[in-house]
Amino acid sequence: MPVDDRHRLRPGPLEPPRRLLLGPGPSNADPRVLAALARPLVGHLDPYFLALMDEIQELLRYAWQTDNPLTVPISGTGTAGMEAAIANLVEPGDGVLVAQNGYFSLRQAEMARRYGARVATVERPWGEVFELDELVAALDEHRPALLALVHAETSTGACQPLAGLAAACRERDCLLLADTVTSLGGVPLALDADGIDAAYSGTQKCLGCPPGLAPLSFGPRAVERLERRTAPVGSWYLDLSLLAGYWGGGRSYHHTAPISMNYGLREALRLVAEEGLEARWRRHRDNAERLWAGLSELGLDCWVAAEHRLPTLTTVRVPDGLDPKQVPARLLAEHDIEIGGGLGELAGKVWRIGLMGTNSRPDVVARLLAALARVL
Amino acid sequence: MPVDDRHRLRPGPLEPPRRLLLGPGPSNADPRVLAALARPLVGHLDPYFLALMDEIQELLRYAWQTDNPLTVPISGTGTAGMEAAIANLVEPGDGVLVAQNGYFSLRQAEMARRYGARVATVERPWGEVFELDELVAALDEHRPALLALVHAETSTGACQPLAGLAAACRERDCLLLADTVTSLGGVPLALDADGIDAAYSGTQKCLGCPPGLAPLSFGPRAVERLERRTAPVGSWYLDLSLLAGYWGGGRSYHHTAPISMNYGLREALRLVAEEGLEARWRRHRDNAERLWAGLSELGLDCWVAAEHRLPTLTTVRVPDGLDPKQVPARLLAEHDIEIGGGLGELAGKVWRIGLMGTNSRPDVVARLLAALARVL
């Protein structure tokens, strides 16, 4: 067979620039995590890998503060975790209530529609959070089978309080699904104590691992819903009843697990366990407060009220008269620092600054503030 | 918030054993690919990463011998590639014909059903391939909108001839979808010359990269089908019209790309381009023939007839009276060599030996044959 060489590029070696990643994610991975990625492969049914899977599951339970047996990394990015949660919990015709106050809750609603849900929403302006009362009123009005919300909204920097919500959902036979992409490993969160029935996250934020896996946890009420399904899950790749056959006891083949990414996740979770959750949450909080004080000294305002601000992701109001793209572009070009622009309704209105995982450090805050001062 | 330490494991450093991976995949990654995984992260909208995406797309076009603009790595494993192809090409009620002669065509049929297809099958015993005539007769009988088949069946070791099939599909306004998971980069294949409308693969076989990404390519007729859809794609994560907004010109955010895995894929494809496809195909063929000759000397028979045997994956008939699990278990425990057992209908009947990517080498064949001789 004659071979056509038109597309035969001959690029040079991989030489990525050294960036300080302070946008909404990915954040920089810890050097130990990057080193883990490069370890030699084993097979996905190798006894060594099966033991490593158990360790990852147990360490995820620690990070999420849950006993849920069904706690696994989905083989895709955070968005695949969101879709896995919704695809498995929603049957065609189910009522789903989405608490919509940012980009990622919009996405939850869109996914729920694709899986056949009747979607209702309760809405708040981007950057605000919901009061318990208004969520309970919406539950009573719509009587959904599932309430989906975002604990840590990466598009707005707001942290949704959860107190009292789980009890209200249970009383109404409604499951509570929380997006914890920007909170797992950085913001106080305890799935079992908070009464969250299902949650998903990503590896590239506060866990400090590259993007590519999506931790997911289903509690007993979510598993019961899964077992009672009458329609098959729309997605085969994300079907948890099949995935549980591999991650559970049977170890039956479903798909070839991404070995190297699981090496990285294990190392990232090992770092979480070494540091301890309290210390880690405190560190994220302390460095966020350093950042907020410094921003204030530069005359910059945060978008979110102080009491609902995420320590892991800060939205900064773009000062009047400034081109919103210029500051991120100059930080990248002149200082090798990435920050994010606004997304969706906040496009052009905010910058997004992440201090997550290994990047939540005083020296990182100082470097960013110094660069910002020069650029502004 | 009080933290519960019951799940706070303190595992030791990651120390995977050094395995020679000669099963159905993953195969060992080239050391250059593993080193690429450990390079520092950049953001998924960083100019450096956007240029790298273009390189990956172009190198995938070379490896697949296609001009298809829509040639991308899906952010999941090979199974996600299969689901992406089917989810985007199938609308509820569409007729899909599956040429079923192994485990992975069974899976294609199951996925097509989940996306609402009316599935018909034409069947052959596992390990055999289809004649053109019988596929054409099945096309005439069922008049499907899509014919799905497996070019390189990882469960059986058979390679499906493609000559004449594309023309027959075109005449009947039927799309041709091929699973090329175990052929891309190891077995002669040219999407455009072969007239394949859509194909998917995995990174962990002949490309010699860890598992975690699924190359996918859609030709003009598949793109036209995508554009004519009336129902939204069932999966949001795998919706190619959204993904094309990121991989195409617009670079609009869909999900956070797995940066490190794309580093690895670029390096793996760079190795393919350096070696050249003809040389790479010849190498896989030559080493397979070495293996087959050696197996024959050991008195072992191959499951598939010589003319339809894949050079990348060989199924070996388990000799009568042998415990089928014992030989793979001893090869792993005593020689650090992984080979695979049979899957589905061939469970207990065959072993599966992969010689893929960097593992397709004379010294690897010699090491395996020597170990097999000791174990048998």
C-alpha cells in the first residue's frame, strides 16, 4: 500500500513553557505527581494495579469524607464525571431541579435534558448563592427526583452553603447531586455529614493532578436509585453498573483503565493524606485571604461577597475602562502566569484566579500580586 | 468541621513492577512517551497547547492516511472513541447493521441499541472474517444507515478485509464505521483509500502510548450526517459538534483537555512519523511471523487462519488438557510477562499475545518464546 507523506509532520521535541497556572484549571501538578505519570505501565488487570485501584478508592473516600463503596475515578475529565452522575441518576421523564447560578449548573441542566429529564430551574444571578428557604420552596413546587447544584462554581467563584439541604431533600424523596470540581481537596466538604447523595469532581484543580480523570461518589440512596432503574443508562462508557463490575469485587473487563493517570491520581491523593484535610483546607483559606488583601491594596474588587467566596477560585471585577483580555495576555506573555477570563454571563466582566493544590502558597500569591501590580 | 481519618491510608511510594506487556493492551509505552507525560503542564487554551493540538491532528491524519479535518483524540479510552462514533452517527430509529464476529462488534451493537438504533446483525464464528458478498447481501437485506465492523478484532486476532466494501456502502447511502483500535499504527490501513467514513482507535496498542485517549476521524459523508441530525447527540461529553468548536478554529471551551496524555500522544505520533508507516507496518509483520514460527516450533496452533491473522495480536489455541489460566499466571509471576486470556466466546480457549508498538521487536519475541518454552 503506497503511503502518502503529506501529513507526515516532523515536529521537534516537546518543550512546554514553564507556566504558573493560576486560572480556573488545570493548576500546576506537584512534581511528585508528574514523576508518577512517567512510571512504567502495568496491565489493567495486573495484581499491582488492582491493589492500586483499592488505594485510590480509599483515599478518595478520605478526601471526600465518605464511606460510599461506589467511589471511583471515571476515565474522562470532570465533565465526564458530571455526565456519568446525570446519565446514571436520570431516567427519561424524571423531574430534575437545577439550582442555576453559573455556567456549570447550566451545563447540568443541558445534560439532564439530553438524558430525557423534565428540567425545572431555580435561578440566582451569577456570583450569588441560594438561601435554604428558596431551594426548599422550589423542591415543594417542582417535586423533582433529583436536585442538582454546584458546590463550588468555577465560573463565578461562589460557594453554595449546604446546611439543611440534605434533610429537606430526604423528606421529599429527592436525591442531592453536587458538583465539587473546585472544592474537593481545597474547601471544607464532607459528603456523608453534608448528606450529599452523589458528587463528582476533577483531578486538575485542588488535587493538583493533571486533567484526565473524574472522581465520582454515589451514596446508598443514589445506588438504590441506580438499582431500581428500568431503562438502561444512555451511555455505555459511563454506565456505573458496568463500571462497578471492574472497580468492585469482580474485576470484570469494561474498558482499559488509563494506567498512567491513575498513577498520578494515587500520588496526588497520597499528598492529600500526608498533609491532612484540615491543614489543606486551612492552607487554601489562608492563601486566599492573602490574595484578597493584596487585590484590595491594588484597588481591585472581588465579584462575590466575602462570606460566600471560594478560597480556591476568586473572581475579580475588571476595572472600568480596561480591555478585559489585555491583563491576562500580558501576564502570560511577560510573566508566564496564566489567569482566566470570565465565562458565559461573566465574560468580559471578571478575571478568574485559582489558588489550588500545590499553587496555594504564599510565594505564589506574592509573585502574582507583584506581576499584577506591574501590568496594571 | 471535624475530619474522620478512617480512610486516611498512608501508602508507600509508587513502585510498579517492570512488566513486559504482551497482552491485548496496554502495551509498553516507549520511554520517550513516558518522559513526555511528566513535562510541566500548560493550560488548555495556552498558545503552546493550541499549536500542539494542531500537530496531533496532523500526525493522526498521517497515521490513518486521511485528509479528514475532523480528526481528533477523544478524552477517554478506546471505548469512549467507539461510543463517540456511534453516539454521533446514530439517531433514534436509524437502522444499523453490525458485522458480528467477536467481542468488540457485540459492544458496537449494544451501544447502537442504547442510542436508539434498530440493530441488525450478520454473524460469523469468532476468529473468521466476512466475505464481501455476504456483507453486500446483508446491506441489501437490511438497508442500514450505518454498517459497523471491526477492522482488527482484539478478541479474536482476525483482520477484516475491506476491499470493495466502501463502494458497496456508498451505492446504498450507508456509512462505513470501522474499529481500528488494534490496527492504527501497526497494520496497513488508509482511511481515505479504503473509503472508511468513520474510525476510532486507542492510544495504548500500536501507537505505544498509555491508555487514556481515543483517536477518532470522521470523513465528509460522516460529517454531513452529523450536520443533518435532527435529534441532539445523546452524550454531551462526546458531542462532536461541540468538540469541533474546541479542536476546530474557534477554540471554544468544552472540557479541560487532558494535557499530559496529549503530550504523550504527540510523542507517540512523532515516533510513528520518524519511523514511517511502511517501515512500521513491515516491522509489525516481520515480528509476528517470527512469533508464529516460534509458536509452531513449540507445538502451539494459532486460532485464526494465516491469511486473516493480525500481525499485532495473535490468538493461540490453549492445548487440550491445560488449565488456560496457569500459563499466563506463571508467565507473569515467574517472568514478568503479561499475556491475555480469551474473552467472551473464546474465554478458556485461547491466549492472546500482542506485539504492538515498541514491543514489536525480535528480542521481545525471543524472550517470550523462551519463557513459554520453560512454562509449558
